Amino acid sequence: MPVVRINGINLSFDDYGSGEPVVMVTGTGAPGRVWRAHQVPALKAAGYRVITLDNRGIPPTDQCPEGFTLDDMVSDVAGLIEYLGTGPCRVVGYSLGGIIVQELLVARPGLVRQAVLMASSGRADALITAMSAADLELSDSEVKVPSRYAAYVHALQNLSPRTLNDEEQLRDWLSVFEMSMIDPSGFRGQLALDVIPNRLPHYRQISCPCLVIGFRDDLIVRPHLPREVAESIPGATYTEIADCGHYGYLERPDAVNAAIIDFFATHGQNA
């Protein structure tokens, strides 16, 4: 995993395969390796080079305990694209990563050829605002939540009824969550960065082809929020994937990967 000096911090990334580059930006608290299980193999098989990164706040990238902003994270992605000499390229963002990519499209449009925005929003509604405030309060309280309790709450928040009602699958998910829970104080700097003002009017200036993906059973970023993003970006395509919650890219990876690859292929010639 290379670590390079970009935008004043040490930034770690991984580079897979060859072909036209796709940069993938994760959500709050997630390392770049979350893309390895499903998206990296599918995109490599489709002939793409895949670049994933650990956002600031996620080791081995600098944690920046002094704090940072959404603009800092946007500049990190821009700096990595420039460092690698891959722009303009395709960029995929999920959740907070989707917001980062949206702001990249506004601030540095020349770096992006096509964009996919998953479970993203263009404004913080009351629920997102409340969840972010609660996450910050929990992080600052230094209370340690038992891993078994955190795992089942995480499952209820992020998985679809289809998965929750499949006992074999659910047991597997609960085991994964219990083993992989991360203390939110470790990525405190990312918490609440999704609490953004209404940015939808600014997205009307975006000109590159965009696919916006909503997950029908998403309780964190309900589907009307990514739909709003699609409606704000001229010419954007919106698709909603059923039977998955906020972790749709992990819960229904075949459908998500097919949507991404088909979009790249269909819009690639004129992008």
C-alpha cells in the first residue's frame, strides 16, 4: 500500500489492474479496502484500473487530530488524481464519499470524466443531522459500546429486511460486524462532515455524465435524497436498487457492479 505526501498529509492508496482508471472514495469510517471484496474484482474484470484510498482520518493515512473539513477531503482526492496523472478519470463515491465526489465535480470539474454517486445526498435533512450529532456525542463520551450490541444495531441500520429475514445471512453479517467494529473516536474528524447545507443548486453546474444510485431500503440516506441529487445534476441518470439498505454495494454487489459498469460503457464514448 503506497503512502504519498498529498495536500499536506500522508495519504495511502492501492492501485489494482490496468486500463482506464477508476478512483473509488469510501464513506464515513471506512478504509479503502472495503471495495476489495466485490467492486475491485468486477471492475478489473471489465478492463479498468481501480484506485482506492484511505480518506484522511483512516490509518495509515494521517488521522489529522487537529480536525479537517469536507474541502480538505475534496482536495485530497483531487491531489491523488493529479499525483497519479490519471485525470480526467472516472470516480465513484459512496455516502460521505459521494458528497466528496459531488463537491469535486463543482470545484475541479476537469479532473472527472464520469461519476457514480451512491447513497449520497445534497443536503442534510433532520435525520442525518440528528444521527451525526449523536455519533459525535457518543465518540466524545468515551463510552465503549459492547461489540455484540453495536453489531445488531449496525445490522438494523444498514441492512435490508430481505437480509435481516434470512437467518443464515444475518448470522454471517452479525459475525462480521462484531469482529470489525471500529471505535468511532478513531475517525472522529469525519463525523458530521455529511451535515452540509443545501448544495443542490450548486450541482446544476455539473456537466460530466453522472449515475446516481439509491438503495431502496436505506435508512441512513433514504432514497429520496440521492434522487434529489440526480434531479439537480443536468442529464444525470438515477437508478434505485431494491432489497438493499445503506450497505447496498456489499449487500447486492452484482446489481451495483452491473449498474456501474453498464454506465461506464454506455456513456464512455462521449464522456
